[in-house]
Amino acid sequence: MAFTAFRGMGPWSQLIITAFVVLVCFLSISLLSVVVAIPFFGLGKMMSLSAGIDLNDPSSIGLLKYLQIVQSLGLFVLPPVIIGWLFSGNTAKYLQLGGKVDWGMILIAIAAVLLINPFITYIGEINNGMELPAFMDGLEAWMRQMEERAAGLIDRFMDVDTPGGLLFNLFMIAVIPAIGEEFLFRGVIQKIFTRMSGNHHWGIWISAFLFSLLHMQFYGFVPRMLLGGLFGYMLVYSGSLWLPIASHFVNNALGVLLLYFENKGYPEVDQVSSFGKDLPSMWPFALLSLGFTVYLMFLLKRKSGLESQVDL
């Protein structure tokens, strides 16, 4: 017999149920992951997590990578699957994963996320130079500390020398976030706020704001929110979550590959990585980047025929 108790709920009720499912899944999977890890990493290592962890210890990095993967599955992947089943009885349909994949539209979406990079880099440099008023010095110090901690952790995660290590990082940083974050933010949250506001633009930008906020990296907040907005419009214009998933994967994978080859000492990669950091000379490229991306999104919308009538 079909379970229909949660179908036909209003958007506010759906939001509350979504938050509850996400919290329960995350806490349950996190607890289970710690219990499973004890025989492999030792009870002492697990207990040391509360007091901080030595980033120079390879076994500690291995533990953090394990927790990163498992907790991402519990926070982003599992909850939308459950939510889709609760709200519609068909997770693939609810998350807009069904139907024939239009590879032409996927290629346009990937081209858009590649072409937007100079503009995103330019906005990121402006965001990174943000300074708060003097009376908010304490908040600014905390934000900088969070940013430096996240950057230090990413540097240690990316410090691999083998193709196997690179593939593992691609799985951890590109594959799982592309699937999980798009499932949750575009597949569920954007849909709920679109219903709540009656306007897909509000749904896109509220979910993009929350998407960036969850990362807790405030000096990259604006470019990450803009990317979230781009992914949101890809879903609306195509009606398929596969477009933002593919684009999200390409964006993250490009960053992983650049860091890998930069650590290998390739000078060409250093030049690519530094491109966009000279703000006075960069703005024409940023405008061209934005213009080409807007044109590609127009092509995507025209190719779809109409803005997709999202199944709410």
C-alpha cells in the first residue's frame, strides 16, 4: 500500500519536514560513521576529534576524508531521496531525474559553467577583499579564521601525489557534492521556496543563498551564491536536474585538477590559477565572461522551448 501521509502538504509544512529529515539523517549517519571508524582508526583518534586534529598526521587526514564522504552522504544524498519518496512516492520524478537526457543541453550547461569562471573569479577577488566596520572586528576575525581553517583543510586534502589519490579527491569533492548538493538545494529546497513564493526567481536565489551559507566560507560567499543561481536557472530552463549536476561536477573537478597539477609544479597551471587576480585589468574579461554565459543560458531556454513547468 502506498504511503501518502506527506503528499499534498503546503510548502511551509514541507520545509519543516525537510529540515527534520535532513537533521535526523545527518545525526544518524554521523553517529554510525564514528562507530564504524573506531576499529580502523582507534578510539583515541576518534576521541581527539573534539579537541582538534593534527593536519600534519596522514592518518588524521584519512579519517577526515572518510568523515567528509560519509557525512556528505548523510546530509545531502540520503535526505532528498527520502523526501522525494515522502512527498510524491517517486523520488526520480520529484527530483526531476527522469526522462530522456538531452546531451545537447548538458553540453550548453557545461560550456556556461566553464565560461562563467573569469566573472566568478573576478567577483571572488572583490568578495575576498571585503572589510567590515570597526565595531564588527570580532565577527570579521571569526570569519577570517573560518576561511583560513577551510583553506588549510582543503590544501591538506589536495596534497596527493598519485593518480589514485587524485581519483579519490575527485570522488570526494566533485562527484558527491555535485549529486548531493544538487539533490538537496535544487531538487528539494528550490522547489519548496518556489512554491512558497509563487515565483521561480525567488526559489532560485533563496536556495542559492542557503547553498552558499552552508559552506560557512564568507570570503567566497558571493561567487558561490552566483554559481548556485546559475545551477538553479539550468534546472528551471531544462526541467532536468542532470544539467546542474553535470555542471556542478565539472566546476568542482576543474578546481581539483588545477590544484593537483599546481602542486605537481606545472607553471602553466600557476598562470591559469592567478588569472583574474589583477582586478583593474580583469574587468573586460569578466564582462565578456558574463555576456557569453547569459547568451548560453538564453540558448538553453530557447532549446527547451519554454521555461519548464516544474512539477511541484
